[in-house]
Amino acid sequence: MLLTKDHVQDIIRLALAEDLKTGDVTSEAIFAQKDTTDARIVAKQEGIYCGSPMIEYVYSELDKNIAITVNREEGAPVQPGDTVATISGSTRAILSGERTVLNFIQRMSGIATRTRHVVDLLQGTGIQILDTRKTAPGLRIPDKYAVACGGGTNHRMGLFDMVMIKDNHIRAAGGITAAVEMVRQKHGSTYQVEVETTTLDEVQEAVNAGADIIMLDNMDTNTMVEAVKSINGRARSEVSGNMDEKKILALRNINVDYISMGGLTHSVTAFDLSMKFGSELNFG
């Protein structure tokens, strides 16, 4: 997945504006415009690193003369003490962008780290981990980019690129069959159609209606097994519903195609990264 500056420029400018407003009164009092320094962004825990483009994009808004060297590839494993990037240039600018940069890359590395852990739990099964639309407002693209860096698969980006018929659509339309028929009349085969189901009867109706993907939402294990048998390869299957590592381990032997996990992005634990000036590392 691409993460271009055009994708995130507005949110970066908003983040800088809320932090700086009229300026960095501390750094501007201590350092002159001509003062320069070198800084390093250092990992303080084990995990998966993600977010180098955001470092470049943030600092390009503050000072185009700042030089950034990336020391770890996106999605690479890191250990405590590893330098993931070095930054050289205006001391004022580096300090003024420090928190904004760290806020972005700590969140992204946290998402990538948890995603990789979940993907590793399913290694050898063929089941793909999907993200969801449960992202922080304005951070849809960096959040999903981080999932991809962690080895997960991006589901739909929004309401515009895939049809997902959920419970409220079904109720308002008068049933699964009616909802699928209305979508097909409007869009033909332009979009994949996914249907959310909670019972075996709904699964069978979704199959008969021609759904491409059937979501098995909040089903118990026995019902899921029966649902997969009922689908019998006529559609792909996705398990959803408050997924966590314990539940995912229990699904290793069920022949589903996807597991979607909102917790990858809606309950992020920030990855511990810090910025250090000079050569001294202080983990205190």
C-alpha cells in the first residue's frame, strides 16, 4: 500500500498546527536559527518498525533542509537500542517536529507490531488477517499502511470501494436477498459484495443470493464450522466479531479465508520510540 505525502499532508498540517500554533516558545528561546544538531530515533522495545515516510513528510513542512537517513526498512524487526532513523539540521525544527513525528510512528509501529504477531499465529493456515474501517479519524491511510507493513491484508478503504451489506442494510432492505439484488441492479459486477450473517439460515440465503464473501459475525465455533460446510467453496468466508489473539488461535483449524480484526487499529498500543540528540543513549 502506498503512503504518499498527498495522502497525509492535511493531517500532518493539522497535527503541527495544534502543537505549534504561534511557535515553539522553548526551543526558540534557547536555540538560534543557525544552530544545527544530529538526532536519532531509537527503538526501546522489540517489535516491528513502521512510519519512515511520516518522518520525512513532517519535517518537510518545517524545514526542507533537514536531512533524514532511514536505518530500518518498513516492516523490519527491531530490538531495544536500534536506531531506526537519523535526522540532521536545524535544532529548532528538529525539536519542533519531535512529538508530532513520534506520535505518528509510535502508533504505526504499534499497529505493525500487533499485526505481525497475529499473522505469525496463523502461519501455515492460509488464513489472511484483514483490517477494518475502525481507524482513527483522518488516519485511515497510515493505519492501514501500518497493517500492511505488519503482514496483514487491507480490507476495503472505505464505503466507496467495496459493497458490504450489514445488519442495518438487511433490515432496511427487507432481507439479504433483496439487498443483494438491489446492489447488483445498481452496480452489476463492478464491486465485490460481502454480506454479514449471524445464523446458518442467513449464511444459506447469502450463498443463494450470490454473495462473493460471507461474513460470519460473532458466531460460536460449532456454528462457524457448519457455516463453512454450508458455503462449500461457493463464496469466500470471513470471521469477525471482537477478535483477539486467544480467539484467533482457536480458529486455526477452521477452513475460513479471512479473519477481520478491528483491534489492530482501534485499540493501538503505542510502540516505544524516542528521539535522542548526540551519541548518548538514555533508557531511564
